[in-house]
Amino acid sequence: MSSYYYLSSNNNHFYGPGGETKYYLNGTSVYTIQEGPTGYSVTDNKIYGPYGYTSCYLDESGYIYGYPETLPFFK
């Protein structure tokens, strides 16, 4: 549960402990610049993956709570 993981309201990019990642939110779907759609999405501030709800969610400030280390954005 680290505040180092968040979705920027400036550019819709995801940030982790190492800074900006290659993942960004386009509408409700998560994309990468090179590869396109990732199968992840954000709906009602909950983060979903290919197999359903990931147990991660965004607060009002864009910080990600739950277990964000399990998301591909931060590997």
C-alpha cells in the first residue's frame, strides 16, 4: 500500500517508484505507447485486468491502493 503508485491527472500516465511508466489510461482502457491495449481498464476507480477485478483501486488523488505490485505497470 504505497503512495508511490499513482495515475497522473496531468497526462493520464501511470507512475511507480521508478517514475513514469510506459502505461497510460485512454478512456477506461490501459495502453502502452508501443504495444497498444493491455487488457487492463479502470472503471469506477477500480482497476480490472484480463481476469476481472485486481483488488486495486484509485483514490480521488489518483493514488493506487491494494497491491499495485501485482499490476504489470510497475514491473
